[in-house]
Amino acid sequence: MQDITVEELKQKLDNKEELLLIDVREDWEYQDFNIGAKLIPLGTLQGAVDDLDAWQNKEVVVLCKSGGRSAAAKDFMVKQGFAKVRNLLGGMVEWQAKFS
């Protein structure tokens, strides 16, 4: 599935569309600034993925600081059978630049 821009994500959130938002940054980064995503640091994603089975065929957006870790998370989740995973391009850096 194609990745998503911060503008597209903001529109989806404003429209209250159903999606799972996963932040794969570390806890301290999340505490510093977040947009309400479920925090699952990249290093713990492998152990947490079984709890996300209900989202196998629903839209999932993964995000991090700038898009690198979330790209790795997307690749991992696709290999685990998730069909609609999208990476937030530019991550929280881009989000804050546009909306803060």
C-alpha cells in the first residue's frame, strides 16, 4: 500500500476515519510530542504484533521521528500479513513543521 503524507493523515484524523496509528519511536520521544498514536517502540513490535490481529485487513499507519524506523516497521508488518500498512512520510518532524 502507498505511503501517506502528513496532510493526508491529518485529513483522515479530522474526518475520524477508522485506522490504527502506531508510533514506533522510543517512550521519551513519544512523551516529548505525540499525536495520540499507540506507542509500540520498534524494538518491541515483533512481540506486540500478535495483539494487532484485528487490524490485518484494516488501514494501519506507522510513524516515527522522520520515517526511517516506521519504514522498517511497515516492511515487518507486511511480512507478517498486514495488508494495508502505510508509512507516514517525514514523520513527526514533518507533522510539527506543518501543524505546530
